[in-house]
Amino acid sequence: MDLKELYRDVILDHNRHPRNFGRIEAADSRADGHNPLCGDRLSVFVVLDGERVADIRFEGRGCAISTASASLMTEAVKGKDRTAIRELFDKVHALLTRPETAADGALGKLAALSGVREFPVRVKCASLCWHTLNAALEHGAATISTE
Amino acid sequence: MAANVLLAAPPPFDAERVRRDFPILDTRVNGHALVYLDSAASSQRPLAVLRAVEDYETHSHANVHRGVHALSQAATAAYEGARERVRRFINARSTREIIFVRGTTEAINLVAQAWARPRLRGGDEILISALEHHANIVPWQMVCEQTGCTLKVAPINRRGELRLEEFHTLLGPRTRLVAVAHVSNALGTVLPVKGIIEAAHAHGALVLIDGAQAVPHSRLDVRALGADFYAFSGHKLYGPTGIGVLYGREELLAAMPPWQGGGDMILTVSFEKTTYNELPWKFEAGTPNMSGAVGLAAAMDYLEGLGVEAIAAHEQRLLQLATAELARLPQLEIIGTAAHKASVLSFTMKGVHPHDLGTILDAEGVAVRTGHHCAMPVMTFFGLPATARASFGCYNTERDVARLVQALGKAREVFA
């Protein structure tokens, strides 16, 4: 069990200085995510340009894994369309849950999350933001729970 | 003379010897010797409990209160013997006052549904504290929905102590029941339950004490305390899971309707009329948890063998040591600084979320609880999503405190 695999520099940096942090008052869609296990809460705000996510921000409080994952996600999906985001989500999900998965080149900085799979109770921390974004894109306003 | 004084002094508490009674403490976690600091969530069981359960299952098991055959008689004797053991442990008047339940949660729900629900109505009030575990909040909210009565909450101060002045203001002629923790699970605060009970009784209200966190750390004498209902769990008392106790004063229990129907809780059944069994079986529908009761009785034997007061004194030494050590760590804040605490230490580290703290401590072999501790209103009061919580039991040592401090240093390093 290697803590350095979990808390890589990229994760610690995005935890300390989360990118795209804050609200978008004129968002086209928002969703709230909640992990009752640890009390993590986050909200995702999306501005859409047709099928494309033109802008995205998040706010909330959570552990380093959930904050860094959300920060990395906002950087990765900004400018992408729904289909590309869904594909990316599938790749992140595989990275977090399947031990044999090699990091896909398309993941970029998101590959830093690969250490999470050695810590099964923490997978939900990393995936909460993705489920929340998914809710914002699919249903508009909703509260997503990891439980 | 000097020799007499020496003989009269209690023997020092030997936690190292106690540890040898708990085989699970030899577990290695992530390459480290386990440091178990989560007894407030569930304590470990000594060999005496494991063997008592095994012995019951191997030699005495059959259904209770039913057969004339030898094993059924042995099982009944073991189960009812365990009830008598519990009666002595808490100094109840009669075994009719000892109801076996699954745990504290079920005990509170029993009182909510069998005492409060048939009696309370709009205008009546139930008074709890802001320190309560969800198990001592939600059952009363359900009763309020069912009856139209109102839930009142006595506030706490920044140290995590009940604000007694406000408590007394909230206690009034409408108060029918006061339901409070003896010890806060999230912060370790010991509540002044004796005074609370006396004040409530002066207003004609009954009192239920949630003793889940208190019974492992202090001698309980329900008669001296004067509680009307007292609930606790076996698995926080070095006993098995799935067994707990509701103590209730006999005249109250006798006047309450059963809350679950089924076998064992009846005397006669016909389609026209069923007569209910006597206390305590009236509240124990279905086949009970016999091996759990036997294990709980063995845990009580074990605890009295060590000395409940001696354990409490040992835990207080550890609590004071850990409090002093953690207070010295930079950017660490202890949450819950009541003057009177049981051996529960809740804390946060600046810049490190409790969930990350829990993972890092676990990687170092140190088991603590992280989260809201099923006491979300307490977390909300302190403006925190969660805390980390170390809790100490009879088998913890100064070495465990040192390992906790060391692991917290590691967390500081990772999040430097």
C-alpha cells in the first residue's frame, strides 16, 4: 500500500489549488453530489454550447481525492461534447476500478488517479464528481448520492 | 503497617496482559502491527467471550423456552442465566426489567413505539440534546410524525457540553420524555445524567438514557441513577454484535403494549384472543439471540474480572496523554473539550480532510473512525463535514498513543 501512489503531486496540487472552483450563476445546468459516507458534497455548474460544454465550474468541500478529481475533471471536459465526455468517463471509471487497466493516453493528467484503485473505499471519492457531471448533463438539476 | 498499605493499594492495570486476551490485536495491517483506536464504533472481543459463544454453540444450543429435551433446557438456562448476569451488572431489581434486543438502536425504537407512540399526542414534547447519535434522534422524529408531538433540542456550547441553563428552560410541563446520551459518541462528553434525571422527574417527565458509549467506561447502577429506561449494546462492551439491552422500570414495561408480535411473546393464541407473555418475554418476539446473550454475559464477567473502575482509570490516563500529545501537534484541533470526557478524542488537521487522514493512518496500521459518527447535527454545530476520532479501550497502551502521533506526523508530511 503506497501512499505516494494515491497522493501524487498532481493530486495534492489540485487539492490545494483546485481549478475552475466556484459557481456559475448563469449556468444552463447544475447538479449536486453527495457522499454520505464521508460527508463530501459538491456542485457542478455547466454552460452548454449545443452539445459542447463551453464552461464548467465546481464548488464544495471534500477530501483531497474528491477535490482533485473534480478539478482535473473540469479541466479535461471543458470544450468537449457530450459523447466525448461520456467516453472519457468510461475510461476514468475503468482506471479507477479495473486493476489491469493501463492508463489510456486520452486520459492525460487524469491518469494521476490510477492510485485510487488500490484503495477501494476511496473510489467513490474520485467518481462522485463524474456522476454529478453526468446528472447535470442528463437531467439538469438533481442530487446524486454515491449510496 | 507499611505492608498493609501496600496490600490495600489496587494492583496496577496491566494493559499488556489484557492485550493477550484479544487475539485480533495480533493482526498486521499494511505491514504494521495493528493499533486499534476504534472501540467506540465497536470494541474487540476477548477469548473469554469467543470461547463462551463457541461453548454454547458446541454444547448447549437448541431453541429456548420450548422443548422438554435436554438441549432446550440447557439453552434456556444459558439464555436466562445471561439475563441474570446483566441484571447484576447494572444492578436492576429484577430480570423482568432486562429486555434483550439487537442493540441500542432497537432498544430506543422499542421505547419510541411501545411507550411514546401510544401515549403522546399534539402538544406533548420530547426533549433531547444536540449531542445525540442519530439513533436517539430519528426514532423520536418518527414518533412526532406519528403522534403530532414536538421534538425539542437542548443546545451545546463550543466545548461540546450540554448548556444546562437552556436545558432547564426547555424542560417544562409539556415535556413527557427526556432522551439523552450518557456519553457523546462523537465528542466523548459525559453528560450530567443524574441531575438531568432528577430535573426531568421533578417535571413529571420520564427519562431514557442512551448508554451505548457509557457502559464500557463506567460502572452502571440503574437504581442509583434513577433512569426510567437505559439502553446499551453488547458489541461496544467487548461482547458480540446483534445483542443489546433495554433496561426499563418494571411498572413502565408492564403497562406498555408489545411492539412486535410472534412466538415467545405470547401465553395463548386463538383467532379470537391472544394473551401476551409476562415480562421480559412480552418484548422478545421470535427466537432470540441466545449465543449473543451468552457472549455478553461472558464479557461482563471479563470486565468485572479486570475491574470496571480500573479500566476507566486506565482509559482516562490514555485520554489525558493523547489529548496532551495531540494538542502539541501543529495545525491539529481537538473537537470536544468538555471538562468531563470518556476516552474518545475527536480531532481535525488543518488542510487534511478527515477521510484522507483515515487512509493515511490506516496505511500506518492505525485504525480510527472518520466521518460524521452518525451525529450529523454535532458536525453541523462545529461547521465540519467530519472529524477523525480515536477511542481507547482496556487493551490500548501508551505505545498506541505514540503510534497515533507518529502516524499523524506522516499525514502532515504527505500533505506538507
